[in-house]
Amino acid sequence: MDKRQFKDRVYTILSGLVKAMANPHRLEIIDLLGQGERSVEEIAAETGMSIANASQHLQVLKQSNLVQIKRNGNFILYRLANDNVYKSWKDLREIGMESLEEVKKIVKDFREKKSSFEPMRMDDLLSRMESSNIILLDVRPEQEFKAGHIPKAINIPIDQLPGRIGELKRSKRYVAYCRGPFCVFADDAVQFLTEKGFKANRLEEGYPDWKIKFQAETVR
């Protein structure tokens, strides 16, 4: 094998990996599985796809070793092959948010509508977490919170927030987070809290982003 053949083979194989991810439904599945393992039925329900369609996309990701399966009795659960799969999606997402004006506009317009257009970044959160006035609010479903969450966060799933608002104090500032920048749970929470007279921001990133950042700093 000469130099040209070597490069052609490597780049061809890697382009197949990119091709497996180059689909909006599969990107959303990767984003979702960053929160924890899911059955095909759960993935279909979360993404608005049919079970058959979700299964087809999962098979493409599995064939490229981007997801793995785990058997739990009669159920099959899907999960990301490793944290680098989510990190590759995170890097792509950040390139898009920084470089593509259309993405910036969509996100900006949506957040202005939800009164959450001034998100707090992870670095700002880490520098302010020592303040007793800041309460980190995880508004994801309970099962995702139990699978992993940012330290010191309290969990009130978005669908429970109206019934549990009595647990919150207006003297505090709440920073709501969910699955990541394109998850709308945190935007809904900020809109609801501000309408009720609370001080609230959304965190730009989600738990998987915190996990990756924390692991990187630990390695250093």
C-alpha cells in the first residue's frame, strides 16, 4: 500500500462515519442518548418518529459503532458507544452555533419568545456556584436526573414545575438546565418562572456538556 492508497482508505472509512451522522434524526438521537440509555420506543416517542423509522436510524448508528445495545430481559436498550460520540456532536453543534447565521437566528428568535435569550454559560455558572443565592434547577425527567446530573442541582421536571412552584423562593435566582442548547425544557421553565415573578436564567449547556468539561479538567 503506497501513501496515496493509505490516505484514500482512511479518509473513505472516516467519511462513512460522518455519513452515518449526517441526518437530522440521527443527530437528535445522539443528542438524546447523551442523557442515558433508551429503548427504541422511548426514542420514537421523544423524537416524534415511528418505531420502525427510529429503529432504522438506530441500525445505521449501530453499524458505524456509534451506538451499542444492552439487553434488559426482553427489552433492548440503546446507548452511545462512548463519550467521544457525544463530544463529536457537541463540537459540531458549537461550530454551527458560531458559524451559521441561520442557526444563530433560529435560536435567538426562539429564546426571545420564551424570555430566555440571556443564557448563562457553563464557565459563568462554575464561578458563581458558591453563591448561596444561586439555585441550579434540573428540569429534565427524573430518570435522566438519576442517571447523572450537575452537582448541587435540584430536580423538578418541567411538567411538575407548576404544581411544585411553592417549593421555590423568590429571593433566589434559578438557573434552569436540561439536555443542552436545543432542548426547550429550560426555556419553558425560564418563561414560566419569570411570569410568576422569579429571577431565572437558562444554562446554555446541559448535563452531558458539564460531564465532558469536568472530565477534561480532571485529566489536566
